Amino acid sequence: MYIKKILIAIVLIGLVIAGCFSYYIYNVMFVPNTAFNNDKAYIYIHTNSDYNQVKSDLAPLLKDIETFDALAKQKKYTSNVKAGKFIIKKGMNNNEIINSIRSKNIPVKVSFNNQNTLAQLAGRISKQIEPDSLQLLKAFKAKDFLSKNKFTLQTALGMYLPNSYEVFWNITAEKFKKRMFKEYNAFWNTQRTAKAKALGFTKNEVMTLASIVYEESKQKSEQPRIAGVYINRLNNNWTLDADPTLKFSAYQLPEYKNTIIKRVLNKHKAIDSPYNTYKYAGLPPGLIAMPDVSAIDAVLNYEKHAYFFFAANAEKPGYHNFAKTLAQHNQNATNYHRYLNKKGIVK
């Protein structure tokens, strides 16, 4: 009888212990453990982060970091940390959180518009993915890659097309560059490549002229006409006389650092630079800005006409007046200069 009571007591104690253990396991694995009020939160885990860093970053988001820690050790997450951007939804339990940050790296959208230099582009991109601007710039300027793919430092900017792209946040600088090159090759499909060839242009030359067209006008409707003016001048061995190339030339000089040129003057035309298209015939050695796709396609589908000149339209800001003769152009230019004088814009 005594032994029977002992056995019953042992069984009851075992059941209590099992119940407590089950309750503990339930709390560790299945009880919601988020401490934020929003519908979701994101955690960014850097490359080479260890578990302690992840735990520290997660702590403000969780009600009970100790139960999370216990399960993370049990599921061996502590030795299997993955880099990336991960989502934690309100009401998730520890098991769901660990599954999310272990295997559900979510992509981010990287967007950039018309950055005028590789350095500016690197700075813009670095705000959206893990690599910093120096890592990106080093990748962008890698000589072996540029040479292999027929770019120079002056034309490399043309490889990056303004748009939004989906990548993983922890993508390396090198992989990001290769992804952009893949997008560049997709853009230069059979039709665009054939049109460039028909013009007698390389892809880099198309991009260079497109950068000038884009800097001349952001109006998509008149970009093909402006492209047509420049192609007419090139085909007749005229200098391009493109004001944006003068500004670009000036901005390379120390005295124009941190300045904005609102009016092109004769002194700018005297700057000795290969980008000065008043001084040197043909296209400059590279892009002066990152063109929109509209400007690229404007070059490839330029308007065929007899215009050789254009000047800003004072009566319709952002647009231009086009001319077939120098006399007509001089009158258009005079009208615009009067407008600038009236506005007090002298430099």
C-alpha cells in the first residue's frame, strides 16, 4: 500500500513537471512575443553580424528576449545567423520570428534618378543597401571591368539607367554593379542596338549625346527635335555648341566649385576642356550627366528636320525656339538674353 502511494505520488509529480515543461515550451515557442504597436517592424542584419548583435537589435522589439534566446539556442540559430532585411509582424511568436530571420530575406527597391557623377550615384545607392559609398564607388571604377565591357571612367555612368530595381539589401557592391550591367544589356535590345548602328554611333556615344539632350531639356516632347539639331550639326561637321557642356567644363575647375551657372558667358566658351563643344568638334569624351531613358530614345529616334540651332524660349520656360539659319537663331537668342537681363540674371 505504501509503495502504491509512492508510485502514485511519483506519477503525479511527473505529470506536474511535464505540465510545467509543456507550459514553458508553449510560452517559449507559441506565445506572441512582439512589443511594438505597428503592424510590422523590420530588422537589418549586417554581413558578419554575430548572434549577440542580432539579439541586441531584437531586444527593443520583443516582450521577452530570454524566451527568444532559449529557443534560438535550441534551434541552433545562434550559429547560423543570416544577413539581410527581415520582417517581424505584430503578434509573431518566437518560433515564427526565428523562422523569418533565418530564411526569409526580403528584397528592397533601390531607386536612383539623374545622378551626375559616379560618386553621387554611389552616395545615393549607399543609403538604400548595405555597402557604403566607398565600396560602391570602388566597384563602379574597377578598371578591369570597365575595359572588358568597353567603358571608360568618362562613359561608365552610362551603364546605370535611372529606375527602380529590386535587390536584396545585403547585396555586395560587386553584385550590385553586375546587376546594373545586366539591366543595361537588357535595355540595349536588338532594336536599340540596330538604331545606334544606323546612326553610326556606339552605345557610349548615344549615351553621351543623350546626356547633352537631357541637360538641354527635360521636356520629353522636344527632346527628339533637340537630338535632331545635334545630329544635323555632327553630320555637317559643325561643332555642337552645347551650353550644358560649357557648364560641365566649368564645374571641373576649382573656381566654380559649389556654384551654379545660370547664364553661359563668352568666358565659359574659352575654357580649354575636351568637354567644351564650342572649342572642340564632335562628341565630348563622355557623359555630362545621367540621362533619362526618354533622352536616350530621343537620340535613337531623333526628329529629322532642317534645324541647326535652338535657343531657350523666354515666353515658354523649359522649351526652346528652333531655327534653320544663324540670322533666325540670333534673333531668338537676343530675345532670350533680354529676358535674362530683365530678370537680373548676369552669370
